[in-house]
Amino acid sequence: MKILFKKSTKYKVRSTKGFLNLLPITYCLLPIVSFSQEVQKDTVKVNALNEVIVSSVRAKGNNPIPFTNVSAAAIAPRNLAQDIPVLLQYLPSVVSTTDAGNGVGYTYMRVRGADGSRINVTLNGIPFNDSESQGTFFVNLPDFASSLESVQLQRGVGTSTNGAGAFGASLNMQTKSFREKAFAEISNSVGSFATRKHTLAFGTGLHNHFEMNARISNIASDGYINRASSRLQGYFFNANFINESTQVKFMAFGGKEKTYQAWYGIEDPEKLRKDRTFNPAGMYFDANGNMQFYENETDNYWQNHFQLHWSEKWSSRWISNVALHYTLGKGYFEQYKEDQDLSEYNLPAFNGNLMSDLVRKRWLDNDFFGATFAMNYSAPATQITFGGAANRYLGKHFGEVIWTPNFIPSNNRYYTNYGNKEDVNVYAKASHAMTNKWNLFADLQYRMVFYEATSVKFSDVNDTFRFFNPKAGINFQWNDNHAFYGYFGVANKEPRRDDYENGSVKPERLFDYELGWKYTSPKVKFNANAFYMNYKNQLVLTGALNDVGSPIFTNSGKSYRLGVEVESTIALSNKWILQSNATLSQNKNQDFYFQRDGVVQNLGNTNSAYSPNIIVGNCLTYLPMDHFQISFLSKYVGEQFMGNIDSNQSKLDAYFVNDVNIQYEWNLNKAIKSIVFSGLVNNVFDVVYESNGYFYTYDDDWTNPGATTTIEGAGFYPQAGINFIIGMSLKF
């Protein structure tokens, strides 16, 4: 249970004895707090109601599941402009990347090699993954980290949750609750590449059971990559009604983004060496053969979320939550296209010529709505949760030509199609303490998916999927210091819209085995976790991109991920804290078939794309005085392949980068309560590296008549060298 205090939390460390019990394992930049304040009993009761909103989809301390909790205070020192995947990059098994090269705009994360479309993400228990692509686009929620209360990252299948199946991890984010006292905060930060963030947050405080709080944000950056600019506006509004047994929360949040496209990376090795900031997006050649760039080669999207939560405490043992939600999304990306066949765009020939340059927009207009529910029973030895959700997605896809050199089309839609999806699931979870040492965990979920779609590339789809996802585990608390656990879980997942277009239409199945040991003492927390994830028909990234820069997947048949994760938090003294994690793994496709030079070959066991065998994170924090902390952060990501055929051309080199983060809070306790100064220097040693890329192959049979030759190629996404962001917050 989370505890709130009458007074603001202090950062002073009086003693190292026992204080590690207050730290979530393995996350850096956690303020070390003294818990000498008195607890408000009524506040604790109310906060228990707030926790039930997310408790049904989160793992708890004695559950046999590897997970990491991250508090808002942990995120705050580095929350200066960069997005959530970058803020979470030091968690175990996490690899983050960004198109613009500096963590602003389009950012992504992988966990155990699983990309964003395979990571289940929920906001207060409401699904966030796009229903058709199953991807997570945090750029649509600018500065959402400033409205977070806490985050939990579960690795593996984890517990049952709402939305898309977790095929590598699940990420649950809980937004901020009420504040008892009125407050206001103004935050500003500036940095390299004309990066800046401006945030205003305020709240009324709790009066007669009512409270409201809000945030508005503006983020802008030119990006490290040429023209990879971002112009982002975000907002968050929260209204609460609260008494001892009831909490009603209404939330509205969302944002608007305009980013210049940087989806294509650099394919030319010479360009990568000589001009790492080169961006081919929008490139075309004028009538004189001069290279030009279209100034509005941009992605534009608006997304607004509305949530209504009702939590009720019916008795000392029963608490329920019901939520209604609606998400409205609409946007397009604009592209300059050279030498296009006008007949493919339903346009007439001009002076007998069917080929022309043109500018097109591709639109997505969607609605996502539904309801979730959970009923929690809690007794001294038993906790039971019943829950589920029913959601519907209505997506409209259409494209239009807005310009050609010869004429401006009027209301020209060259394609229109749709994708509609219903997702219904119910689950039951139980945790039972058989003795004071043994705790059993069971979790059963039944999920149904109904998907209808049309497209210009595939015949109409009308599929129904029914999945049964059982999970079970056991936790053994040997003594106060040592605990051991074992877990087995099954997950199933339907294909994405693009998978239908690429011909990969088989649902996937995952059998996840986890075995762990936790050690806890006053000065040390340590967790070792072994995992074996056995896939059937896993959709693996081929490394290639489609014509709009999205990754292409293919069914790999059988594959697996086998590895060990270790994480620790060590109090070296009352001023020094070391937090480290490491993942060692093998990620293999079994009996992988590939057509090379016109011949289908069995390549045997090959490495899965984008799955490094080594991932290490480290944070050393120094607390020289009250309210002042300095942290040195390191991330090592081992060599990885961008394709599944172990081609040397598809290798992405290992990289090792380091950041420095500083925060100092000057308490005034006057009209201005405090001023917080923050600084972040990324990549302090100016390492040259690429965190992402793509790999492609195609058969060339016209340059060598009578023979087929497989051509290979690769592209890379360079990341920024040394760069900085500094910020200041005024708290009232």
C-alpha cells in the first residue's frame, strides 16, 4: 500500500540500516527518504481505493513474477524532455531507441528482444496499444511522464491484463492521484538541438471531498538528425470525488504531435561515416537534377483519452473498480513521392504522361472505447481478483493526393478501407499462503478477439480468435533474507494488420518459464531470475521496413529465448548507492528456412533479430548533502543482428554509453516552497553508435540472366553524441 504524509518527503539519509527496504529494486535516481512523518489514517484508506484501479493488472510482492516498480520520484530527475522509453532504459532487459537521435519525438523500447507491439501497455488498467498495429506510440502523449504516479514493468508473460497479449513484457502506468493541499508548479528545461520543455501543473487541494488537478505541456526539439524536428503539446486533467469508501475519478489527457519524419535511417555506408545526421526523408530531385527536401514531410496526429473510474470499498475485504473509457485518434503523414503512376492514384494522365511527382497524405481516423472491471477480495492468507474488459476499436484508413506539378486534385481519395476489432477478456487470479513460507499463485484468462478489415493489399479479413491463457507459480520464503519462486505462463496473440498484408496470419503462442531467487538485507537487495520463453509461430522482425517505414514481421515457426537476469541495489555507505542489472541470453529461431540465390535453405538455429545476448545497466548515486544527488548512469548493449539469417551485413555493433544526472532542491518554505535545479548530460564520452537499424534482402535476376542472386542491404539510425538538458522547477 502506498503511504502519503502530512509533510513533504525529506531526502535526508539518517542511517543505511533498513532503508533499502523502501527502494524499488534496480531503478536509478530514487530519492532516499526518511519515514519519520506520521501517517494520516484517512489518507491511507483513500489511497487503497486509488490503488485498486491498477492492482488487478499488477504483480504484488509475493507473486512469482519478475517485475520492477518505478515511482514518480524516480523518474523526476531525468524528466526534462525525453520520452518514457528513454526514461525507462536503465531497467533490466530494456533497450531503447529513438528516430531523431536525442530521445524526443518517436521513441521505442524493447524488453528481452520483444518490440513495442509485443509489450502490453495499460494506462490505469486501460489498454494503450493500438488495436491494429498493436504498437505503442508514446509521442501521442507528450510529457505524460509528468502525470505519472508509478510504473510497473513485468518481464515475460506476467499476470493477466487487458488488451494485447504480453509476448515479452507488460508495462502498467498509473497516473497521479489527488493532492490534499493546493499546489502549483512551473517547470522549464532547455538543451542541445534547440530542445525545450515547458510545463505548468496545478491543483485545488482536497475540499469537501472534491479535488481537481491539471497539467499542460509544450515540448519542441530540432533533433540530432537533420530536420527530425518535434513540436508536441500535451495536457492532463483529473477530477476526484473521495470519501472513506468511494472514489470517483474522471481523467482527460492527450496531445498533439507534429514530427518531421526520420523513419528511414541511413542506408548509404559512406553517408553514415561522413554525415551521420543525414535524413533521406522528403528527398527529391528538381528539374535540374539538384537534391531538394520537401519541407512538410511530417507526421501529424491528435489523440485524446477519457477515463471514468469508480472504486468502492464494500467491506474490509471487498473492493471493486469499474471504468469506462474512450479514445479518439486522428491524424496523417504527408509525403513527397517521385515518379508515381497516376493510374494507381485514380488520377488521369497529363498530356499522355502517366508518371508524375505528387504529394500524398495517408490518414488514420479511429475510435476506441469500452469498459473494464475488477473485484478484489483480500483476507490475511488469501487474495482473489476477478476482472475483465470489453473493448471495441473502429479504424478508418484513407489516402489522398493533395498536389501534383500539373494540377491540384480535388477531393481525391485513392484508397479507403477500415479495420474494426472487438476484444473481450475475463480473468481470475488467486494468491494463497498455505503456510508462513509457502504461497501459491494461479491466474486464468479467457480472451476473444473479433477482427474485420479491408485493405488495398489483402482480401477482406473476418477472423475470430479464442485464447486460453493459464498461469501458475509458487513462492517459498525460506527466511527473512531469502525467497525462491517458480512460474509458468501461457500467452496467445493474434496477428497485426500489417501481418495480414505480409502473409503472416498465424496466431502466436508462448510458453514462459521463470525461476528466481530474491535476497534482501538492510544494505543489499539482489534478485536473480532465469527464464525460458518457448514460442510457436513467433512473429519475428525481418529487419526490413515497408513503404511507410514500419517494420515487417514473419512467422518463424519455433523459436526460444533463454537467459538469466540479475539485479541489485547496494548501500555502499550512507552517501553512496549502487544499482546494477545484467541480462545474459540466447535468442534463437529453430530450423529457420530462407530463400537465398533462388534456393530454399534450412539455416538451422539462427539468432533472432534485435535480440542482443548481453544487456547491462548501472547507476552509481552520490548524496553529498540533503536534497542533492549526483548519478552516473551506464548502459551496455551487446552486438545484435537486424535480420534472422545471421548475415554479417545485418550486424548492429555493441555500444556502451554513459550519462550524468544532477538534481538539487532548494527549500524556501515561503511563497515559493522550493526550487529544483536539474541537469542531464547524455553520452558524456561522446560515443559514436547506432541503437537501431534495418536489414533487407531481395532477389536480383535481371542483371545475371539465367541465375538469381540475393542482394542484401542495411540501414542504421545514428544516435547523438554528447548533449545536455538543464531544467528548473518552481514549486508553490
